[in-house]
Amino acid sequence: MEFLFEYGLFLAKAVTIVIAIMAIVGIIVSAAAGQGSSGDDEGELQVTHLNEQYKEYKSSLEQIMLDKDAWKAQCKEEKKSEKEKAKAEKAALKKAEKNKDKDSEEAENKRKPRLFVLDFDGDIRASDVESLRIEITAILMSADKDMDDKVLIRLESGGGMVHSYGLASSQLRRIRDAGLDLTATVDKVAASGGYMMACVANRIVAAPFAIIGSIGVLAQLPNFNKLLKKHNIDYEQLSAGEFKRTLTMFGENTDKGREKFVEELEETHHLFKAFVSEHRPDLDIDKVATGEHWYGQQAQDLQLVDKLATSDDYILENIDSHDIYGINYTKKKTMMEKLGMNVQVGLDNLFWRWLKHDRDSRLL
């Protein structure tokens, strides 16, 4: 008992120190961000022509494998081909100038369909959702469903906060609502909130050992009330509304509060199941919505995914038929912001699930 008491006291001190450090870092970062921020330089949209990037990969490998004469001959042939292509484009441009409206429309109709590639690496808060929102907006302003343009999202996430992943899923829904074809590829994991996002797509492509599913809801928190009582420490919590706070870390929890909290979890789970069923109506939702996860092959058998392949396989399947563009919105960060972000990520991984205790801490 003495050991448990000492350990609990040490843990309480450690938590207090961590909270103090988080507060100090937060103040410093906020001050630095406030001084250095300007509406003129919020971030930039980076576009990568993946066809050219993959072509460079191929060229680098062939340069090593081919002998000197064969390599020179191949380079000469490629240059000739590129020269002829440039000449044809120049001729088409001249022709378009003579009859601008007609030829511009013809040139547009002759272009390859485009495949826009997005990346989403999800943490507990789905922090990438802000970048995702801007990337999708840019795509919707450029893509043409009549030209068979489509979107690929390379998705990796083990899930997190309900409202954050709900918003991320709604952003992907904008692509579907615009009439564009959407594919989600999962190389490692799309579980819980990650699967909520994936199921919005027209199809889900997963690697054979990717983790899929976990259609459930989780909430957990410690309670220090007995420890406080033992040391004659009073804890007061004031609220208006019977269920403003159902469970607490420091107060005495009641059976009524627990029942209400479980009821809210069940409601969230019901909404989650309904969302998945809406987008994948062929699923046996009661069979797969148990909170379990499966590997890719098992997930395909359960119709949680449509095909077994990697994201690279999908891109190579489309590389000859589509112009492929990687879209990535990035914000420039000051040194203080980078420091604060690194500290925050480390603390999140260690303490977030344990410290958060309000109703927004429910996890998908």
C-alpha cells in the first residue's frame, strides 16, 4: 500500500509538471505565432507531376543497367520523341490562335484525364483536415468529371476524435458530391475514424496486411477521487445542466453518470454504423461493427475493402492513361512553432488518452 501511495504521488507530480510545461510552451508558441503571423504568407499549394517523377525513377535505373552505347541510343530516341511532341504542340497552338474557340475546345477534349493524389496521415485530432480542405477545394475548382478526372487519397490513420474525423469524412464527401470518382488506398492502417474516411470512397484498395475496421467507440479516464479523500483534499465541480459533466477525473462518479456516458457512447456508435452502412450498403454491419479489426485479406472477404493492392500498384495502373498530380498544401512554420509542435506531439502520444475526460474525448 505504501508503494502504491508513493507511486500515485509521483504520478500526480509528474502530471502536474507536464501540464505546467505544456502551458508554458503553449504561451511561448502562441506569442511567437502572434508576432510572426501575417495573412500574406499562410501556406502554399505544392503540385507534383508524378508521371515525370516516375519517369525519372525509371531513367535512373536504366542508366545503371544499360551499357553506355545502349543508354546513349535510348536518350537520343527520347529526345527525338520529345522534340516531335513539342513541334506538334507548337503547331496545335498556332492553329488554335487562328480559330481560338473551336480549337481550344478540341485541344481540351484531347487531353488525358487527370488523377489527383492526396495524402492523409491521421493523428488523434485529424490535424491534416485543414490541409485536406484546401487541397480538395483546389481540385474541385480544376477537375472535370466529364473528362473522367478522378481522385486518389492515400490514407493512413488509426482513428481519433469523433468530430475531427467526422469533418475529415465530410471533406471527402465533397469529392463524391461533385461527381468525381474517389479511390482510397490503405497501405498500413485505416481503423475506426480512419475507416470512417475510407468508406466514403467509391472503392477501397488495401495492402494484404493493412489493418482495417475497428468500427467502434472508445472512452477511458482515470479517477483520483479516493486518493484525494485519503489526503483530505476537497474537489468541487460546478455545472448547470444535469448531464453537463457525466464522468470526472477528480470528483466522485455516480452510477447515473456512468449510465448516461455509456448511453452517449452507444449513440455515437449507432451514428458511426449508420454512416458506414450508407456508403457501403452491402456490408453486414452488425457483423463488422463490433470494434474488431482485420487484415486486408480478411477485410476483403467481409467486403470492408474492394481490392488487395498497394497505393503504388494503383498509381502504376493509371500512369499511362492519366496525367497524375500529387497535391499537397503546406504551411510554413517558424522555429518556435516547430519546437512547440514537436513537444505537443510527444506529449499527445504519452498523455492524451489518459488526461482527456470530457465528452469530446470519445474516440473512433
